[in-house]
Amino acid sequence: MSLNTSNGHPAMDYPEHMRTYSGFLLITKLLIVFLVVLLAGMAYFLV
């Protein structure tokens, strides 16, 4: 993802913002995968 930060506020720490957002997306993806595996396991072993 490309972000033009040249017109942003000088006090905004854009690299830290992007690092935090990337981490959030990674955790969200991992959580979704975990939940799909959990539900598939429950469907297989509990039914």
C-alpha cells in the first residue's frame, strides 16, 4: 500500500501509524484463521 504523506501534519508519525496498522491487520488475519480452524474442528469432533 502506498501512502503519500507529504501533505500530512508534521506532528503525525506516519511510519509508526503504518507499523501499527500492519500489525493490526496481521493479528486480525491470524484470528480469523484460528476461528475457522476452531469451528471446523468443532464441527468434525463434536457432531
